[in-house]
Amino acid sequence: HLQTVRAQRLPGGYGYVRVSHFSDSTPGDFDGAILTLQAAAGAAPLRGLVLDLRDNPGGVLESAVSVADSFLEGGMIVRADGRTPDASFEMDATPGDLLNGAPVVVLVDAGSASGAEIVAGALRDHDRATLMGERTYGKGSVQTVMPLRDGEALKLTTSRYFTPSGRSIHERGLE
């Protein structure tokens, strides 16, 4: 189990959560970190959160979508368009905002890529967070690993990601 989430309480009732990359364990660790920060506040809810995605290269798509979903009540999180029907998909949020609408600031930089850009783009497009930092990397493509007969594999780009507003992340990044 690699630790991908670190959290700490900030003065004034705020929280800070750093996600280094998105693995299969990230969603549970992330939700647990938020709940721990809220419990440390006693009866007072968090007044806001700083979500640090700097130098986060992405990782497991479903984990990134789950982190974004933790802040959204509904709507699209990410859309992908590809050459074949199975390479095109849309992932939507489910009801439930762990912070009950408290403000969120997402820190990004040139090392924030792929899944980190999906989270940042979805939260910004839904007016759920403010992005701060530098332009992100701009990796808005989906790779699929295709096994070959001899035990080797081919990694092939099959789709491109789009934010809820329809903006392509690829080679542009997020401001």
C-alpha cells in the first residue's frame, strides 16, 4: 500500500490535503483524510480546503474521478472521445459533497498531469474550486494497454479527455 494522501489541519479551521498520485487506494484514503480533518474540528465544519495536486502525474482514472466526485453533487466530471465506441465515455458525479460547499483551492503546476488535470478541470468547470499556481502539463489522452501473444504489450493512445465545459486538456493544460 503506497501512501498517496497526506493531510493536516491548518489554522483558522481550514484543511490541507496533498495527493501525490492516483492509485487504487487513493479514494478511500482521501475520504478518510477529509473525515479525519473534520473530526479534528470538533463540532465546527471545515471552513475550506487546500487540495495540493502539484507534481501529481495522474494515475488510475477512476481514482481521480472519485476524488473529484467527493466535492460535487452531480454533473459530468470527464468525457473522453475516441476512434471506437468503447474508447468514448463520460463519467458523472454522484450526490454528496464531503465539504458541504466549503471553499476549495486547488494548487497545480507544470507537473500536474492527466488525472490531476481531470480533478482540477472538473472542480473549476463546476465552480467548485479556484485553481492557483502554474499552467498544468497538458496530458489529456487515454492510453490503453493491449496484450500481445508473446507476453509483451502495446500501449496505444485511444481517446482524448475533455473537461465538463468541453475543453481539451491535451497539449494545452489548465491555466
